[in-house]
Amino acid sequence: MNEDQIITYLKENDIKKIKFAFADIDGILRGKVIHHKKFIDGLQNGYGFCDVVFGWDSSDTCYDNVQLTGWHTGYPDRQCRIDLSTFRTVPWQENIPFFLGDFSEADGNDLPACSRSLLKRVAKQCEAMGYHPEFAQEFEWFNFRETPQSLKAKSFTNLENLTPGMFGYSILRTSQEDAFYNDLFNLLYQFNVPLEGLHTETGPGVYEAAIMHDHVLQAADKAALFKTAVKEIAYKHGIMASFMAKWNENLPGCSGHIHQSLWSKDQSENLFYSAANENHMSDLHRHYLAGQLYCLPHILPMYAPTINSYKRLVEGAWAPTTITWGVDNRTTALRVLHPSEGYTRLETRIPGSDTNPYLAMAAALASGLYGIKNKLPLAIPATVGNGYKDKRNGSLSSNLFDAATIMKNSAIANELFGDLFVEHFTQTRLWECRQYAKSVTDWELKRYFEII
């Protein structure tokens, strides 16, 4: 719908309130409900939002190491602009109209911390090169019979999983939670976040969902909305959904793999496919893959943004640890799939379910385009067998501090995303490291409290 059609829709349906949101640097949706008149009045110039939403962490603690905003700026308002193309209604909240927004400016002077604005710029570069970027993200997550209140009361220990046991692809386990399972599929479809598939993954109470592929910006929108929508639908059933990358050292982590391909502008031809080439990989596909391999060490925090992300990236845990690629190989960082021309694609397997989808997709697309622009050769041979043992091209950083430090000092990262974004984003990641370093963990208490 265009602006006139949306205004007409609001009037004809006597709608008094509208909900809108945007993603912060961690991919967490922040937003509000506003009166329909305020909504209409702000369609041209936007809606003021205190920019502390880009100046604090996921726990609303203000950063002391960023320049974008802070006590030194007085935390002024920034204008959030709604993207009318994101219009949908929320079926589990009385079909309230909902929109996504960002902090993009018409003159291109975007807020550097706005991840959706960053992805829009990368997508625009891709389209200027003559390509249509088709993306999708899939997520694994754990479900618990808990509430925010019970988590706090239990100090996040002795949690009750939705179902017991390691039972991937189970028909039985989903039938036990039929109302929740069907609500996920059906309500997400009504919310314009259609799923390609939904099933249990191995682990107690673990589900996995693959979102239908779309243009990269819409794909990221749907991925960001998916995580919040799943949590809200779960709440309706007395369930808590967690997208933490690795909540328990003895259980599998939760992935957020990204599937991608480049198509002709009219979307009639998959430019990653070549019937004549080995593994049906076109030269464009090979350059794109080479770009991701080359840039990966420089931008890893955009795929693995939290302290916890790196607890998932360990050997033998279905998550990569090396800078590798392979054909249908689930032990490598990048997995080439070519079941048919229409479904030939690249899967980037580093991201966990804790990613900000806008940043993860921007990282994948920008680094792939870097390979195309520079015609990088795919000099690294495909890994056959165990990718954990193939360290010919190096390994991923094993912690957030090292990864963020590399990115902060990287000319490649600055070239891909601009120095203002890189400075702000890496400072927020180094802040995470500082917060973690000063905390006293359960591990330390159990190991040292009595004996030392």
C-alpha cells in the first residue's frame, strides 16, 4: 500500500493506534504504540526517538566508550522514519497495524549505528552492480516452560525444557505441543513472515524454522520480526523462547545460518548457477565465495556479536571453527548447495541465532560483493571431510575481544561499511567484553569459593 491507501485503510477500519519498531545495534526491536494522528503527521519527517537506544547495551546500561551519543551529546532525539512497505498487522495482538522503521535520511546521511540503514546501503550497491540479492535466514531456538519472573526467581538455573530428550525431526514431540506448534506456523504466515519449514532439532525443547527467501532487505526484516514474534506467540502459551547461541555447555548451540544467491535484475536467472562448471558454480559464485572467505576474519563480530556466540563455535558442535568451504559439508564455514538451478546457493554457517539479521546479512552480501568487484580467485580448495581439522586457511577467532579488535583495526571492514559504523559497532562489542570480564560467574564460585 502507498501512503494514501494506508491512510484510507486506517480511516475505513476506524483504527486508533499503530505500532512500529526498529532494530538496535544488537538486533533487538525497540518501538512504541502511537495515536493514528501522530502516525499520519510523522509520515514525512519521522518520529523523534531518544538516541540512547543506540547508546546503551541490551540491558539498557549506557556505553561510556562511544562517540555517536552519550552524556557528552545530551542524548537528543533522532528521527526514525517508517518504511510503509513493511506494513502488516499483528494477528495475536488484535491485528494492530505494524510497521518497521530505520534511521535512514533522504540525503544518505544515515545514522551510522542503524543496522537496517547499513543493509539498505549494501543492497543498493548490489543492485547498482546489476544483481538482485535473494536471502533467507534459518533459526534454532530453545523453548522452556518458564516466564521472565520464574527465570529471575530461579537465578536462571534448573529450567524446565518444553519437552525432554534429544529428538530431532520428531513428529511425536510437536504433537505434544500442537497448539503452540500450529500457532507458530499459522500466525507467522498471517504476519507475513512465512516459513518454509518448521521442525524439532536435537535437544530438549529445540525447534528450527527456515524462513522463506526474499530480497535481502525484506529477508532481514522477516528474520528480525521472526525472533520477537516467536517470543510473543510463546508467551501466549506460557512458554519462553530463547535465541541465545549456547545456553548450556552440554547441549547443542543454536544456529542462524544465512542462505544467499544473486539473480538477474528481473529474477529470471540464478547467477550463481552454471551447468558447465564444477559443482555448478558460476564464476560469479566463485568470486562471491572467495570474497566471503577473504573478509571473514575482518568482520566476524557481525556474525558472532556476543560473548556467548563463541561458546557455540567449537569443534564437533555443528558450528564452524575454521575458514573453510565445502560442497554440502556441514563442518565448514561456508557450504555450497546446488540441488537444482533454482536452489543453487551459498550457506554462511557462522551466524548463531543471537545475530542481528541486518548486520549478518550486510556482512555476507558486502563481503561477497567485495570478491566480485576485485575478481578474487577461489584459491582455497574445497574441504572434503572434517572441516574442523582443515586449518590451511586459518581458524576463526575464539572470543569476542580478539574478533572485535581485529575488526576495529581492519581497513577491509572500514572499506565495506565505513569508519563511523565500524568504530561504533566495535566499541559496543569491546564494551560487552568489559562487562563480562568484571562479572563473577557460577563457574568461578564452584571452582574457587571453598577450595582456594
